[in-house]
Amino acid sequence: MATTKEIRQNLVFAPGHGFTKIALGEEATPEQKQQAIFPSIIRPWPSTNAPKLDDHTYLVEVSESSNPDLHGQVRLIGEQVKNLGTDTIRTFARNSDKFSSRIAPWLAFASLSTNIPPGVKNCEIAGVVLSMLPHPDLHGDIYRQALAGKHKIRLHRKAGVVDVQLNWTNPEEQIQIFQEGAYGFYYCRAQNLFGKMYSKALYVSQDTGMNTAIVCVQDAQGEILKVRVFEDSGAVGLAENIKSDPRLRQRVGGDCDSTVLVDAFSSPDPQFVYGEGGCGIKFGDIFPSCREQWESSIDSMRNEVLSKKQRPSVAFITLLGGTSHHYEKEDPLILRLQHPHDPQRADVEGLRIYAIEKGLIQE
């Protein structure tokens, strides 16, 4: 049976896992600083274009052109920086009344502009991607384009127009694209972290939280072939994949269930430090109540599915830490965002709506 120690040592810190932290200024409250920390699942790439603070940390200065008084730093942990185009990253935030919502897009841009797999060249960033669209159905189009990794994305914002051109120069390479954490797209080569269910697909996207995993399979032209939704997944689904994958099972020391994973991800162990000291952030210090949130949300999802009174929502909690979001349902297919600055929900729900309409959902 897997142990918490082995999970932490061999799964959380395994190659392919990174951690991105936004370092806020002195004016930020402790709560804001906690909310500005998000996990990411990416492969660490070498970097020569950013200041190296230590073996695990690079520093990117960030400012917002519409508010010269707002500035800060993005710390990219695990050599995640590659091909930085400029020394200063300018962003446009949609919700100016929320300090955290102005900070969060910096992570999106830093992630999109720096985490470029080998063989991918000419990643032209003309602006910044803000994964904040008011309508999930519209966001579904943007999301699918981003998944394909080869479309020009033009987003209209109150602050202006944002253009991002992504050109993949090695279309034969299998790319797995994660949209993890609450803000931003992450592109990486297939890590096979979740088994070999879709090993023959050219593009595979997997959104994974402690509750729900959504897998989108695409061909070389970006056409969606299949969308599969794993309800009540996340910790449950990850445990099942560990059971079915000998390599992962060996990593963690045997079979495990969702309870063991939640214990491993939420225990305030002083040795459980992201970046192995490079960042110095203790998981238990960041989200002391994450276990209660995860358990509560998982129970809520399970009850919702069993009652069959409502279509299961995609209450999303990031795999290695984060907070849950709750939404009010207005329509069988469209949910109103209670937190308009939360693009994660729009991404997932936009893809889900598209899949339902096209009959691609496979329960």
C-alpha cells in the first residue's frame, strides 16, 4: 500500500511537476499572498534568459500598463523560464476592483510565454492571454484553439485588444497540454502521468482537480475527437490511474486510494516544501484548510451525482493545492460565474458545453 512519504517524495516531486509562485509586493495582505500561489504540472526546461535567484528560482519583473502603481514579481520555480521576450511583462486585468484578479493574469502570461517545449519555435507574444471571458460558450472556442497550439488568439478587452500567435514547428511531436491552477495555459510534452488512455492522440488536454477530470483528444488538425468527463475524479481518478500504471504504482509504493492522496497533498509536514527549499513555502502554511475543502467538495460532488437532481458541476480544486469555487446554476448547460475573475471555470465549462452540444461526452 502506498504511503504518504512515498507519494510526496516520488509523485509530487517527480520530474514533470513544477510550482509557480507570484511574489506580491509588501502592500499585499497575507491572504492575498496565499491566493497568489498556484501549482502547475509542467516539465522544467533550461533557461538562460532570466535572472537566476537560486537553483530553483528565476525572477521576472511584471507591471501593468494601465496602472503604473501596480507592479510586482513573478518567481518561476524549477527552471520554468524559457524565451522571455521582454524584461517587463505588461498585462491588462478585467476586474480592476480585485487586487488578486489584477495579479493573477501575470501568471497566465508568464506561463504561456515561457513554458515552451523543445522543438517549438517562433512563439510570438504580442500581448498577454487573460483566460477571462464573460461567456463560457465563447471561451470554449478560445480554449479549443489554445489546445491545438497553432492558432492566433485575439481577445477583446476593455483595456484593449490582445493578440497571441502560437506556431508549433514540430507537429509530429505528441504534446500534452495542461490547464492547471486557476490562471493560464500550460503546454508540455506528454508526461504519461495519468496513464496511456490516449497515447495515440496527437494532442491531449487533461483538466484535473480533486473532483473532476476532463480529457479532450484532438487530431493533428486540432479537431476534437473525443471528450471524456470523469466525475468525482481528481484524487479518485489519480488513485485509479496509479493502480493501472505499474510505473506510478512503483513510485508511490503500491496501490492507494483518494484518502491517502488527500493526506499526502494536505498534511502540514515541514519537509513537504515545494522547490526543495528554493521557494521555502510550506504547503501547510499556504492552505491550512485545504483538506477540509477537498473533502467537503468531494462529498458534495458525490451527493450531487447520487441524487441525480442536478447535472454534476465542475467545482474545481487544483491537484496540489487551492481553493474551491461554488457556482449558481441558471441553465442546464450554462452556469453563471459567481467569481467572474475565475477563468478556470470558464475554460472547463466552455469545453463541456461544446462537448455536450456535439455529442462528444462519454460518461
